[in-house]
Amino acid sequence: GYQGAASATGIRGAASATGDQGAASATGEQCIALAAGYKSKASGTVGNWLVLTERNNKGDILDIKVVKVDGKTIKENTFYTLEDGKICVTG
């Protein structure tokens, strides 16, 4: 739901934030955090994957990007969102 939160903490788990401004985290092993809602965000620990979706205010999908948390380019325990087709750190 609106500003909901989900967490994947086990092995090969998945967490999805499908509501507006939701947050998903992948902190287990071989996990995925999916941020699919409007202005949603995702974070994870090294080795996990983030799926970031950008939507307009009508809910239409504008872009989707998938990245692996490597600890260098994509930092662990940092929330990311997709804005104007770019992966951005968010609060």
C-alpha cells in the first residue's frame, strides 16, 4: 500500500514495494528488491539485486532498470530510485 515497506531477508527471497512511495530491501542472500510503485525506492546489501521502476503521476511506466549492489557504484544499505531514467540516491 501507500508508503508500504517490504524486506527480503532469507535466501533467494524477493521484496516488492508496489504502492506509491513504497520501500523494498534485499538483505539476505541472492535476493531481489523490487520498487514498482510511483516514487518507490529499493536498497540492498552487496550481492543482491535492485529492480527500479519510474512511473509518471498517472501510473504509467516510463522506465525500468536492474542493478546489482556491488558496494562501489551501487552502495549497500542505501536507497535508490529511478528519476528521468537515471538511478539516484534517495532519502
